[in-house]
Amino acid sequence: MHQAFDTFFYERQLTSQGYRLVAGVDEAGRGPLAGPVVAACVILPADCDHQRFKDSKTLTAIARLRLYRELLAMGAAIGIGSVSERGIDRHNILRASLLAMRQAVDMLPAPPHYLLVDGKFEIPSPIPQRALVRGESKSASIAAASIVAKVVRDNMMDYCAVCFPQYEFDRHKGYPTARHRDLVEMYGPCVLHRRCFKGVAEHIHGRGVPQTKR
């Protein structure tokens, strides 16, 4: 019988090495055409049911929200950071994602002793860290961070959908869908669109920028 991977292995190993506060770091929103990239940093209580926390992309919106509320209720340490669409245009999406992750770490109530970071790259921080490709499936702390980042960013995009209803931001929060590209072509980009992204950049020149709904 296949045995489930221990998603608290890295945290437990690092704790045994003297790193008492081990945090997971992840982001949401690298791919979409609009809105900020949002990152979260989470330190799970050692005695929690860590196996409950899974990659946010494998969970329904209802399940993500339930787990997010559980994290708050159990007193998990949480930090959140974000870089706006203009910051993404200025830095590029990779650097903006790493900056948002650093912000999330800095927003924790207390500095962590070690970071487990989703992806191939470490973040710009002096804190000891390890980058884990597909980290959401290997570390419960990273998975928890992915859930927080996704819930927070989705809430942001739901609000953006009210301000700019023509773009249906609530329907393509995570990916640059064909429908979103069609809407950008139809209405032109708004102030929330990432001008450096293909699917937006080619529609900027010669158009006014749609303003928020009043």
C-alpha cells in the first residue's frame, strides 16, 4: 500500500537542528494578466494536523476558505505581502514575486529561524532558507502559505470585479484565460492590468485607460 508523503518532514528535521520557528512561503497570482502578486508566510503550530494543508490549486474555493479560517483559529503565525501591477511592470513578475515573499516574511509577528520557499529561487533575505520545487506538495507550511495567498488574492480580485465589471476579474483570477484576453482586446487595458504581459502590452497604445466604476 502506498504511504503518504510526510509533509512535515522538512519542518521536523529543521526543528531538530535547532531552527525552532520554520516558516513556509508561497505566492499567488504570477500568471494572470491583472492585479497584484500576493505572497504569504506561515508558521504552523507543531501540534496541528499538518496533513490537512495541501496545495491550494488542488482545493476548492470553499475548502481553501475553511482551511484559511482554521489557520487563523489555531493561532498560526501569518504574514502577507504584495506587489502591485505597476511594481510587476517595474521589476518583472519573478522579482516582484520574490519581493512579495520577502514582505510576507517581514510581516510575521516574530522573525522565523528558517524559511521553506516554494519554487526554484530563494528570496532576498538573510534568513537561512531552502527553495523547494513543487514545495506545496512537500511542505505543509508552504501549502498553508499557498492557501492564505490564494484566498487573500481571490478576495482582492472579487473586489476588482466590482470596480471593473467589464473584465470579469472574478472569473479568471489565477490564469490568463482566453476570455480575459478577448475582454482586454475589446475594452483595452485598465489600470489593474500588467502592461508588461503579453495579452495586455499589444493593446495599450492609442487607447485611453478605463477608469473605475463610480
